[in-house]
Amino acid sequence: MFSKKIIVSDVPDLLAILTESFFQREGFGMDCVIDADEAFRLIEADAPAMAILDLSSLGEKGLDCCRRVKSDPLLQVTPMICVLGSDQGELEEACWKAGSDLVVGRPLSALRLLDEACSLLGVSRRLARRFPVGFQLEFSLLENKKHVGTAVNLNTGGMFLGSEFIYPIETRLLLEFTLPGYRMPLQCSARVAWVNHPEWIKKNNMPSGMGLEFFDLSGPSQAALHDFLENLMAG
């Protein structure tokens, strides 16, 4: 059975990101630890879905914990994230050598941490937190006539597109939109993951439209989207 427990260092900035995040809404529980020995004992006993170790509080013992987990044939499948203090950049290489699956430096990017954690767990980013928005965009089916819709919510993996033009699930659409406050238009393809049709409303709090999953976002477009969402989160 897939574990829904996360072992995490008991530090305020990590807990602020994880508390009330996608993980808690989807039933993941968190066990907070204050030392590396406790972290290893819980990983050994509970086979958690993931462990997030803060090296600014655990220091070298946090690295030792990561090494012990990754050298154990039974425990090494546990995804390990090492979080560094702002003055610990020199430890990054040591974290990778210890077997860490992800190394994150401070200041922490909440979006990056949550996105990468979802990726390590094999959880679709489409399900992660979406931010309410309200800008217009154009979409089309291949090279056909463009339609105008409204982005109702948005995250790095997709959006809900409010529109009277609704395509079937699994349809690939072309999107073009400009984020509020940005000049560069973003273009990508998207898959219709679900629909809210007037005749069979799936979510009563949403308008007619389609839930979309992004594909083919370029590097600059991904960076702009991350920056935009970071600003929304900070606000």
C-alpha cells in the first residue's frame, strides 16, 4: 500500500510551505523531527512516502541519515530531499553524493519544492494547488479557428479554461496567452483532462469549460509562469 506519510524537519519555513498544501488536502500526514537519528528511526519504521531533511538544523548528521537510507537495500527507495541553509551552498555536492533525490537551497521557492516533491512521488502536478486568475486567452484545435476563453485558475501544470466551446477529453489544443503584468506571450499545447459541460456539470463552483494539462512549455515560458505564480503566492 502506498504510504501517505512525509517525514520533515521541524523548521518554520518548511512547515509553512507544506501545511495546508496539496499534500495535506490529499491526505498526506507529516511527522516532524528535530534530529537525524529520529528521522532515520521513523523512515526505518514507517516506510514513508518521502523525507525532507533540513541541513541548517541537522548539519552533517542530516547527510549521514541520507547516506544510511540510500545505502540500505530496503530503504533506498524512499525519496530524500535535502534543504540547505543560505550559507551551506558548499554542501550541495555532498548531498548528491549521499544519494539525495533533490537538493534545495534557500531562500526557498515554495512552487519549486512542491512541484519537485510531486514529481518524486509520481503525483500529477495538475492536481497541485491552483491559483485563481481571470485573464483572457486564445485557444484552437490545431490550425483551426481560434476561440477566446478565460483562465479561471492556474498552476505550473495546467489551468481551468472557462469557455462555451468545449472539446472532448484527451483533445490536444494550442494555447496562446499573456500573463498579467508580462509582455511575452506564452504558447504551448494542452490536453483536455476533464470538462464541465452545461449538461453534465462536474463542479458546481466552476463555469462551463475544460480542465487543461500543459505540454511543451519552453524554458522561458516556464520561468515566466513560475515567477508569476510566486508573486501570487507571496501576495
